[in-house]
Amino acid sequence: MLRFLRPVLFVCGILILIMAGLMLSVAVFAWWRQDPEMQVFLTSFAITLGCGLALVLSCRDKAFHLVSRQLYLLTSLSWVLMSLFGALPLFFSHFQLSAEDAVFEAVSGITTTGSTILSGIEHLAPSLLLWRSLLQWIGGLGVIGMAVSILPFLRVGGMRLFHTESSDWSDKSIPRVQSLARLLVVTYLSLTVSCVLCYWVAGMNLFDAINHSMATVSTGGFATDDRSMGRFSLGVLWVSILFMTLSALPFTLLIAFFRRPSLQVLNNQQVIGFLCIIGAVSLLLTADLIDLHVFAPFEAFTQATFNLVSVITTTGFASADYTQWGTFSIALFFVVMFIGGCSGSTSGGMKVFRFQLSYLFLRSQINKLIHPSGVFVTQYNGKPVQDDIILSAVAFSFLFFMTLAVVTLLLALMGLELMTSLTAAATALTNVGPGLGDIIGPAGNFATLPVAAKWLLSFAMLMGRLELLTLMVLFTPVFWRG
């Protein structure tokens, strides 16, 4: 067992050292700003550095190979450890968070969910605001790295549909993964810097621009004020709409576009479907807001588009309390909460391609009922889709809604009313952020939930980010029997 765990723990140690480096950088920022939380970050840095070095030095080896079973464990364990160590500055801070609150906030950041237990965020020390944003930013980078580099090898997630590599993790694949990782980092950094500049030009101060750009590109949604994006101009909202949409597109597609700018690169069935959903639903909600005389026409279009894009991309920003826009709006936001962005992006949710594959599967089944002897080939982006990919999409959907039902029932057993239980479970599994209702809606937070509910939702956020199966497979006896 130790031989099986050593490579996993070694890589986890490296990730923990990266987390320690981020803590030290925030401590330097706190020293520069004469921030009272500087000692908190130095203490967290020392603990994290010691644990990281202990794992790296005790588990290092001249050469090792990661097999799929180890990758399952590595993927899940790394996210859990990053969340726990990421909670240290929040736990030690003068804000005096409990263990469950600090872990909930850190998990929400690392998984780019954006749910929060904090109120009066604008009164937090700048270093803590920056740390929350950094958690989301590093989490967003980890999301796309995991989606395009690891999950396809595990036959989990959506990128299998867009890749042709085999399912082994051998030496010959490492250079390709390293090259892809460099391109992903460059693209992610470029989007972040561009977003900072655009926010700054649109009227944000530099500190807000940096924090909100990290939350936008990671589709995380942590803001620096309880009002989220409601305190900014319509111009800022349109900048956010642009970068939330870009960040919800497949990053492999963005890399291809930046290397060879052409609209033909974006001629992708998933991207077209995603943009069409945004356009259609935004116009539908705009018409409803104009009919209800909630906003003037252009402001109605801006508010509808911003908040819908925020929920569909699972960012979780809010510019208004959209639960006050009527029952149709509440129902619409609840439905689009499940959609998510594209596979291989920083966004969560069920992903657009799964809905498209489910529709193609349904159409094929109807055709077979009409023509029992017919042979029908399901195509996606002009290529035949293997049956096991369609079956995995259907299986994921079944597992998702089963998990949603179980988490909802458990939250209801803890005393939460139905709307709060259902939308809290949904927003955790889809990594959206705010739920619906007076307690966890866009104008509320998760602070008043029971302690057990916070631990359960933290676990649900991790399950949602890891595409459910990656984490759940660890709880099967056959995994540990090898």
C-alpha cells in the first residue's frame, strides 16, 4: 500500500508547497499594506511549508509511473488537501471563523463555487480578500488542467469526446501533457491580465480589478463587497459578461484560436449550443423584465444577460436580487443553474455537451422505434460518437440527479425548508454559488446553516467539481482491492 501511495503523496506535497508559496506572497502583500493579518499568513505558511516538505522528502523516488487507480486518488486527495490548507489563513484570521466555516469558504474557493458564509466582506482585511480570490484563481487553473490532462485518461468527464488519446498514462504521453499545460497556463494568464485591464478601464480601482478578474476568469464569483457586482456600472457588467463567457468555453479551443485566429476554429457544436442558450434565455428574461417594468429596456437587457451568464457559467456574481423579479425569473434561474459551460472550461454544472448528447440519444431512440431495422449513427461535430461516451453521459446524468436527491433529503433532515435544501444541494453540485430563497439567495449567505449542513455541502462541492465519479469511486471496495 505504501508503494501505491508514495507517488500520490509526492505530487500532493508539491501542490502543498505551491500553496505555501501563495501564502508567502500574500504575507508580503500584507507587509506592504501594513495589514494586521500578516502574522496569520506567516503562521499558515510555516505549517503548510513543513507539511509539504515532509511529504516531498519522505515520498520522493528516482522514477515512478502513475496508473489510473493512483490518478483517481491523486485527483481527489489533491483537491481535499488544497482545500484544508487553504482554510488555514481563514481559520487563524482575526475574523475568528470556526473550522467548518473556514473549510466551507476554502472549498467554495478552490472548487470555484463562490458560496460564502461571510457577511460584511468589504470590512475584511485586503490580504484576506486577495487570498479568497487567489483560491478561486488557482482552483480555476486546476479545473481546466484536470479536465483536459487527467480526466480523459480516467475515462471521466467530457473531454473524452474531444480527444483520441488512449487510456494509459505512459512516458510517451508526458511531453504532450507538459506542452498542453504550458499553453493552458499562458492562455489563463492572458485572459486574467486582459480582464484586469478591461475592468480598470471600465472604472474599477486596481485592487478590485485584480480580485474580480481572478474570480471572473475562474468562474468563481467571490467579490470584495456584499453587494457583489451590484455597485458597478453597466460597462463593468458587460466586461464581466464577456470574460465569463470566454472562460466558459473549452480552453483547448481558445488555445487553437489564439494560435490561429479564425472563426472556423469556433465552429464547434458545443460552443454554438452554449452561445445560443445564452442568447435565447437572455432575450426571454429581458422581455419579461420589460413587460413587468422592472428596468428600462437597455438596463433590463444588461441585468438579464449578466445574471443569466453568471449562473449558466456557474460564476455566481450577482448585480441584483433576481429572486425579486417574479416567479418566472426564479424558475428560469433554477433551470439554467444545471446547464453549466463547456467541457474543458473553468465552469461547473452538467455541461452543455451532455444535454446535446442526451438529445441525440433520445432522437436516435425515437428513430429506432419508428424504424426498428434501421441503423442510426450518432454524430457530434461531424464525427461518430462511441456508444460508451453516450452511455457515460447518461450514467452521469442519472448519478447527478440521484446525488442531488440524497443531498436534498439530508439537508431537509437537518431542518432546512425545501427551497433552501434543494437549491443548496443544486448550487453545491453544480458549483454555481448562490442558491434561491431568503437564506442562501443572491442577497444572503450560508452562515446560518447548521454545522452538519456546511460539512455536507463542502463534500458536495468537491463531488461536483470532480465530476462525481472521480471521488465516489474511492468509496468502492473494489478500488482498494486493486
